[in-house]
Amino acid sequence: MSFDRTHLRAFEQEGWERAAAGYGTSFGRVTAGFLEALLDAAGVDAGDRVLDLACGPGLAGASAALRGALAVGVDFAAAMLRAARASHPELPLLAGDAETLPFAVGAFDAVFANFGVHHVADPLRALKEGLRVLRPLGRIAFTSWAEPQENIAWKLLFDALEAAGEKVAVKAPPSGGGLKTPGDVLSLLEAAGFEKALVRRERRLWVFASPGELLATFRQGTVRTGALIAAQPGRALPAIEREIARLAHSYRDGGSFAVPIVALLASGRKPCATSTPTS
């Protein structure tokens, strides 16, 4: 399938509109474990004006507000914004596209995105927008998932689908992100115009009670992976769950599973004097 940014943007937006209702109680519980490290990397402190980019249900912005920061969130999915407003009515939240932000030059001290940049159709353009709305020496930070080979929860799922699932045609456009290695992330930050670019691996444990819970979390709280699971015929799901249980046997922890997951945490700084790159 050829790369079409318009198709990808529509696919992601439609997917997040659907996922919004269940995200907070499913995949949002997984991503929340990286919030404090993300905000530290962005240098978020009391009194800072900060932007939660691709804010989803507002988890990162709310965490920044607890630090005393003046947080604003922006997202392109109306259902996500409704969920964010219901949970965090104190946060200013705007509908907007990460690639064309509705803010003035230098409006923020920090910009951060928790697992949002790799869902944008044009991540480079989004980061250039982040650079534009930052003040000189302002910081950006974002997370993305490492490759499945080192991200065990994804590896368990994909290996189980390969062994016990059925080959199905999922009408998902190619990703615009591809931010799965430190080199990918550093190249993107530098191309956008950031200095002091850094990336490190952040390791956590994903604890789930059963293979069915793992499947449900991916299905309810993700777009691309969720579409792959949703496309499986119902008769295949019990076999997929059994295969996950077999593959995850060494990760049993009492009555649950505790599986390592790895995020890439990227950060950079806007130069003191810069001519903002054009798209």
C-alpha cells in the first residue's frame, strides 16, 4: 500500500474516536507509568506554560498541573477531548492538529507528548510545530514504543497471532512514525531543529491478570494493533489466548503476569536563537 498522509490521518483520527471510551481504563493505565519520566525530561516545573500534544484523555496535562504548571491540551479526536474534559474539567483543552498548532510563536516553556508523535501522519512537521510554539531554550519530550523484539508485551501478542491467529487483511495505511529505534528518534529531533537531543530507554512492567485482559487492552485502547485483533474471527481468539499464556509462562507472578515493556523517551531543546524550520 502506498503512503498517503491524508488516508493515514483519517485512519488514526477515526480509530482514536472509537478508542476514547475505553482508553482510560485499558491502555491508558499502561502509558501512565511513563508520565513522570516524560515530564522530568521536559523540565516541567511550577509556573511553566506547557502543552500536552496529542493529549488524549488529558493524563499528561493533568500530571503537569499537579506540579503547578499551566497546562493546555490539544488533540484531533473529539471523543478524546470529551473524555479529557469529563475527567479534568480544570484543564484548557482545544481541538487541533499536531501538524498545525493553534498557538503563537514562543507560547510555551515546554511541550510533551506521551505516545502521540508516532501516530501523527507527519511527525517531522509536528515536531517543527512544537519548536515554533516553544520559547527559546524551551524543552520538548515525547515517548514512543521500542521495537517488539525488546518490547515483550507486543512480542507475545504478535507471536501468538502468527502461531494461532488467522491471516486477515486489515485496511490500515502504513505508519507515518517509524520511531522504534533511538536512531529514528534522534534523527527526527535533529531534523526538526532541536539541540541537546537525547533518547533513552524507559523500562516498566505491564501487569495483567490473564491473556484475555492483554488482548482486551490492546483491542480497546490502541488503533493499529486493535484493528488487527478486531479483524480476527471469534473462533480464533481462544487459541490466541492459549498461545499467549504458553509464551508468557515465564512471566507469571502469582496469579498474574508481569511483562517487561520498553519506551523510548526523547527530549531536546529549542536553540536560543533559531530560524524556525519550514515544513
